[in-house]
Amino acid sequence: MSINGVNLAFRTGYPASIGFSKKEPIDEPTLNFINWRYKETIELLEHLEGLSYIDRSRINSACDFGAGCGGPTRAVKSFFDLEDNNIIALENNRKNAEVIINSDILPNSSVIIGNGIEYLQKGERKFDLITACMFGSDLNIYSLFDRNRSTPDLTVEFLKGAAKSLNENGKIIIFSDPVTIGKVKMFCKDQKAKKNLDYICIEPPGIFISPNGIYEYGTDPGVVIITEIDPDKIDTHI
Ligand SMILES: C[S@@+](CC[C@H](N)C(=O)[O-])C[C@H]1O[C@@H](n2cnc3c(N)ncnc32)[C@H](O)[C@@H]1O
């Protein structure tokens, strides 16, 4: 939807690429933050590759859900050597999405502003990889997957959506804090028992110290890789 050439994707949620062309300079703290998130994600991907959980040669398209300012998006793009038209970032915060574009991580056409879950649930585009990085206790932000929040079934809704937008043999990687990962693991364990999905859970390397020195992610962050998932079977309740 557009009025006077201004894309109202943020309001409508989907579809969207943002309709602005002027590039704003990125301030130094934001750049540092992007670089930090980039480095963390690259280290994670290298670790997963070292354990043979991912294979660069099999990933030709990717979607980064809840991309934030784009550090992990940039990591996924460069690690798998993806062209701009083979990767998208889903981000519902317009300011964050603008940073992704203004810092040249991705062009307008590859950044979708709005509810990424709604986008994924449409299943209009399929990806070899869907990433969801650090939806956790990011300073004062509580876990996106926390069932006590206003969107209690976000884990389920995200996975149902992601399943619809995955290629055959596609994978979903969720990398987050202990609370978030604990909930994802609990859900996946139940769904695996019902043969609705298969997954691997591992500890990532290193510890997580933010640029300002705050130890953000508790003692036990983790990674869940969904290796198989049936979008028609995932249960809403565990
Ligand atoms: C904790 S931040 C993580 C950002 C980034 N993945 C990283 O690791 O640096 C979570 C991000 O998810 C975005 N987000 C939350 N719910 C979303 C949704 N339903 N669709 C798209 N983005 C969402 C938020 O705006 C926020 O930028």
C-alpha cells in the first residue's frame, strides 16, 4: 500500500520494502553494535560448520527473522556468500530496518518491515535457512519467546511460519539466551516426540560480553537447529 509514493509497509505489516532513498549516516555506537553482533554470529556459524551441522555449499538462500540492526544478517550474507536477492531481513522496528539499509548491509528490496511471522506464514518465498538470532534478554528486553508476554505462542507461531517458508531440507537456527532457548527446547522436545519435527541442541562457543562489558546472556545460551519440520502438524499447545 502506498500514499504519495510512500510505502506504508510498516503499518500494514506486509508486504514491504521501505520506500526511502536518502541514506542517513550511522553513528559509531550503532556501527560498533553491528560489528559485535556480526562477529558473534560469524563465530557461531563457524562453530556449527566445524561440527558439520551446516554446509555452506547447500545454503543458497536465507531469511533473518527479527534482524535488528543487521549484524547477524550481514554475517549470514557473507558466510554463505549470498547475493542481495537471495537473502531477506524481517524486522518490525522501522528504525532498526533503516539501519540495515543505511549501513549497506542489504538494499531496500531485501528488507521487509512488519510482522515477520505473518510474512513467513504466507510461505510465498522459500529459503534454505531461516535464522532467529538473540531474541533474548537483551539488556532490558525480555525474551521474545517468553510465554508470559502478550504473544504467548510466539515460539509456535514463529516455527509454524518458518516451516511454511523453508525449502525441503531447509534448516531453522535459533540462537539465544537460556530462557528463550529453554522454552524452544521444551517445545521442540514435545514436538519431536510427536514426530512433528527433528532438532539438534548445542552450546555455542564462548561467552557473551556486550561492547559495554555487560555479561548479557546468563550462563548458558544455546542454539537449536530445526533440521526437519512439518508445518501441517506442529501443535499449538504442549
Ligand atoms: C533482541 S533483538 C535481536 C536483533 C538481532 N537478531 C541480533 O541478534 O542482533 C530482536 C529483534 O526482533 C524484532 N522483532 C520482534 N518481533 C518481530 C516480528 N514479529 N517480526 C519481525 N521482527 C520482530 C525486534 O524489533 C528486534 O529488532
